[in-house]
Amino acid sequence: MNNIDTRFSDLKNKIQMEIGKRDLLKSDLLTTKKSLQQIEKDFVNVLHALTIIQEVAKQTQEELRYYISEIPSLALSAVFEDPYEFVVEFVRRRDKTEADLLFKRGDNEINPIEASGLGAVDVAGFGLRLALWNLKKPATRNTFVFDEVFKHLKGENQNINIIQIIKEMSKKLGIQIIMVHDERVGLSEIEKGADKIFKVRMKKRVSEVGI
């Protein structure tokens, strides 16, 4: 009888242990389910946040594309009779966003350095410098110094046009431009666009500056 009682007691203890294990598993399962639900909620929130970030990035890129392209395109249209449009394209490469700078005419997009005249590159580069400066917040000093920045620009009309666009950009953006410019046009044309002119002459291999 004692042996039966002992076996019964052992069996009862085992059952109680198994019940404890079951209850512990139930508790762990409930905790896991709650964690999984929270993870699912977090995942949905992350996806929502990524969607918002992507939309903001897209809008930011569109705004940057417009503001970066505007001034170079205006400069090109003011100088050339059949101008290129300056465009910026944002592309993903090697998990990074990069900007391609292109010339566009009609449906054709070309690499400015490889497929256009360097005079157009000079004009677009000038406009791009001003555009990027204009985007800086807070703004840096508003003085630009250029050394024959339009040295590849050919033709009298184009050089007259660039003098006028420099003057207009200077007033519109509130900037001061100091530049070295060779006489590709008559001095009277340069005087129309410049507030002040300093003439540099070589005398016995020494530069002399006069007003």
C-alpha cells in the first residue's frame, strides 16, 4: 500500500510539474505573441516612415533640380541663340544618390564636357556656381572672384550677352563679381556692364594696373 501511495505521489508531482511547464509555455507564448504584434506595428510604422522619407526626398530633389537648373539655363538662354537647357538628374549608384549634370536640347540629353562647345560649359559653370551659392543657408560672403571664366566663349555677340547677364545676375542676387576679362569686345561694351574697370598692361614684363 505504501508503495502504491509513493508511486501515486510521484505521478502527482510529475503531473504538477508538467502543468507548471505548460503554464510557463503559455505565458511565454502570450509574451511572444505580444512582442510579435509590437514588432508588426513597428514594422508598419517603419514602412510608413520610409514612405514619408522617400516622398520628402523626392520633393527635395525636385526642388533642388529646379533651383540648380534655373540660373545656368537662364544664363545659357541669354547668351546663345539656340541654347541648351541645363538639367540635373538624381540617380542611385552604389547605394548613394548622385547628381548627373546634363545639357538638353529637345529630347536629346548630352554630357556637357564630351559633346558640347566649351563656351557653353563656361556659361553653365558660371551659372551653376551662382545657383549653388544661392542655395547655401546661411549664405556665405557675396563676393566672387573669377579669372577669365569665359575664355572659351567665341563670337562678339555672345561675349556682349555674357557681360549683360553678369550685370543682371549681380543685381538680382545681390552679389559682387570681380573678374579678369580679356577684350573680346570693345571697351565701350565692357563699360556698359561693369561698375568699375581696371586696365592691366605689361610694361617691361611687369604688370601695371590703371583706371
